[in-house]
Amino acid sequence: MQRTHHCNELRKNDIGKQATLTGWVHARRDHGGVIFIDLRDREGVTQIVFNPEKHAAVAEQARALRSEFVISVTGEVVARLAGTENKNLGTGDVELAVSALTILNASETPPFPLDDDAVNEDLRLEYRYLDLRRPKMAKNLRVRHDAAKAIRDYLDEHRFLEIETPILFKSTPEGAREFLVPSRQNPRKFYALSQSPQQYKQLLMVSGVERYYQMAKCFRDEDLRADRQPEFTQVDLEMSFIEREDIYRLIEGLIARVWKKVLNHDVQLPLPRITFKEALNDYGIDKPDRRFDMKLVDLSETFKDSQFKVFRGVLDSGGVVKAINAKGLAIITTGQIEELTELAKAQGAKGLAWIKVENGQWKSPIVKFFSDAEKAALTTKLNIEEGDLILFGADAWLAACEVLGQIRLKAAEMLEKAGKLKRKEIFDFHWVVDFPLLSYDKESQRFVSTHHPFTSPVPEDIPKLDSDPHAVRGQHYDLVLNGTELGGGSIRIHQAEVQQKLFTELLKIPADIAESRFGYMIKAFKYGAPPHGGIALGFDRLVAILTNSPSIRDVVAFPKNNKGIDLMSQAPGDVEPKQLRDLYIQIRE
């Protein structure tokens, strides 16, 4: 090796020893001829010193050193002068008095300081190889490694086999938009990059593997945001001869292991569970952030005889009236009210009713329609006080909940910026369970799978598949942490006849299309498929939370930006006409 120690290794007990270090010049300080360098490698930083009185030629050579030069230095480990120790560094009690210097490579001036966290993200992504040198980013990669190792060790202890499944799959348009890959050897035919290994892992259960996992690369052509990338990694696993309780215990143990290994944090088990209906009723979303209050309150009984036609009309048609109290948000501006209203409309609402409580008065266009009894009930149920902002949702139950769920999150964001709300600094893990198996899509006028079409119904609800499909619950579960869905899974259908019934009778997938897309699975299930189920955890999201990163781009080595572009390599890019010709593709202007 070219070095004897890394840059976070030398300590007081090394004083007097000769050592060789290699790394990058992180910072340079010239103190009247004596040059101090902070030398950095992936492990940390050591201060090195060039003293012209002791090694004049080496000190003269060091005058050429600039930020990010790659160097090798040899010298004696010495104690820092009293009062100059750096308690923020593991190596802060010592320094290396350099007697030999080799410049392994020079560097141009970096386009941004590597110790500045406020650098424009596009610039960081363009020079990602420099961005990853920053200690914060290097730490993120280390945490990612530690989390992956903890997961692999845990699953190995539980007798799982790590098995890779194909990335080139077939198109299954029932899910998210796919990336298509033309096949040169099969003209006019296309692969799709796998959105998940769902079908393959179920077939592995039919194959008798019993316990499978992989750190699976998955691909979805979706609009991007902070917690989405076109290619992402999920911890994908499947088990045979199990029930939901087995999945809960396994994953709770896995999460506890990772949090202990990476953060030395003890996760309290078992994790709490809430039903889909409870989550929507209380928080308006199936991945609730429970670190702050502001629950949704049902006011349907309060307004059942109301003179306010909007609320009365909704209630008469079977809908609900719900509200939240954004305590302290009466400071909101007219522009912010409009912003919340537009958000409500984007979620499908016709508008947003509100009440500001200022100077002892209720200010709102709708208050004049409320009776004294209704005002009293509102005050009690919502704990209304001076400075509060009341926001209403009136619609069918699901629609009203979902609108207020998004308004709740936006109101919390506004309160945080105003210094009037602070989320609890906890890891609030919980399961959301008892999802509806099916949702009705008005546009296509048919049922669609809430999770995916391989999810098994709750056994006691199977008789309702014909009589009341809306009421059928699926054996589907999501793991949620602080308002982020870490993962989801289900117990799968393993009987060919039940799977066929779901495809053709309930999802209304024509028999020929069901056969072309899923025929091999139905065929496989006829050969003794075991009961099985599994889950997929979003590994990038998990690491982002472990590192307190606002975006998964900060925990992926070479991510794309929000337009799906790799700014460093400029992918996607143009291709040669011959490549298109070989693939039977013609680009039309």
C-alpha cells in the first residue's frame, strides 16, 4: 500500500512514529512560511505541517499545493501545540510533520467549494465526482453501505436466498408508465425495464425457493420529485407458507436491526398498526405524518340541518363535512389562502371554505350561514381559539378526506415557516393495514387494484367479491415512517381460479389480454403454488431518512435531476441513425 494509515487513524499513542498518508488537499493555510494542510481521504482529515526550518526543500515544494491536489506525505507524528488542538476531529490532538512530499496529481480549481452545503444542486450534479468527495456525501454512501450490509446479514440469518431476477421484462401497462427497450433480434418487439420483480418473485415461490430477497433495481417512467428517481433500489422479498403476522415480525426485526446498526437507535417493537380507514379519517392520507396534531374532525352531525346549502347538499347526497384547525395560522395572507384553495382544487375540490379567528371575531364569507348552535359545536369540537384558521372539506368521504389531508400537510409547512409548529423529533414507524382491495375508476368505469392485481382478499371478505366489491379488504400492508411510505406488500393470490376471477370478472381485463400478460402465472399456479406473500421496501428512501437528507438524490451515487437528466454525462442523448435502423425505429419530426 502507498500509505501506512488513513486520515482518521492517527492518535496520541502514535506520537513519535513515522507515517505515510495519501489523500486530497482539503484546506491550506500559510502562517508566515509554515504551511498547514488539512489532508482528506474517505475516512477523515489529518492536519499536516510543512516547516521550512526543518525541511526547506519540502516546504518550498508545498507552496505549489492547492485545493484538491492529490498528494502523498511522509513524516513524524507529533503533538499539536497546546491550545491548538481540534476537539471536532478524531485526529485533532496530533499532526504530521512532513519530511517528504509527492504530488500524485494536480487539480484545477474546483467549480465550487467542497465545504459549502449551499451550492446549487444542478452544479453539484454536473460535477458529481467532486460532490461525492464532500464529507457529508461520503458519509451518505457509507451509511448506504452499512444499511445494505445490515439488511443482508439479517435476511441471511433468517434463511433467505439472494436471487437476481431479470431487468428486461415484458410490458404490463396496468402499473406505472414503463421504459421500453426495442429488441434488435425480434423486430418490432419490445422489452420493458422491470418496474418491480413482482411476478418473478411469485414464480420463485412456485419454484419452491420459499424465502427470496434481492436489492432490486426497478424502473418507472414517472414525473420526478425529491423521493423519486427513474431507477431506484428496493429491498424486495417473498416468503412461502406465511401469514401477515409473519411479515410484520420479520420486517419489524429488520428495521430494528438497521436503525441499531446505523444510528445506534432502539426501535420500540411491536410497531403500532392503524387501518386505512382510520388513517384517512384522522389524517386524510394513507401514509400519515403523526409527528404533529391537527387531526381531521367529522362535522357531519353538526351540519345535518344546516342552512348553508353547500354543506347541506353534500350531506343530503351521502357525503361528509370535515375540518381541521390549523392553530395559529390566522396570520395567513390572502395570497396564501388562494394557494391553499388552488391546492384543494387540484385535489378535485370545487373550492375551500375557511374561517379566520382574529380579534375575537370569526372572519369568513360562510359564517353568516351558521346558527349559534353550529358555532358552539364548532368551537367545542375543534377547540377554536384566538389566532386559529379553520379549513373545511365537504364531499364524498374519500374525496373530503384526501383534500383535507393535503391541506393539512401544506398548513403544517406554513406553520413551520412561521415558527408556530415543530414536528416531534421521533421515528414514528407504524403499519397501515386493511386497505380496500379494489378502487372504482370513474374514467374507465371499472374496478382497478388498489395495490396490484395479485393481492389476496381478506379471507372473510371473499364472499363479498360478487355482492359488494367496494367492501372487500385486501391483505395489503404499508410500512410508514414520519409521513413517508417506506414500503408495501401483501399476501398474494395463489389459487389459479381466484386470480382468473379477479382479472376477468372484477378488473374487467379481457380474457385474451389477461392471457397474453399473465397467462404463464395462472398456468404456474395450477402446479401446486404455495400460499405466499412479501414486501418491498424503498431502500433509497430508507437511507435518505437515516442520513436526514431532504432528497434521495443525496443518497444515490449518480442520480438524475427532476427532468430525468444525468447532468454529468448528459444522458439521455442522441444516437446514430444506424443504431435506429438496426432496431427498426424511425424518428418522426
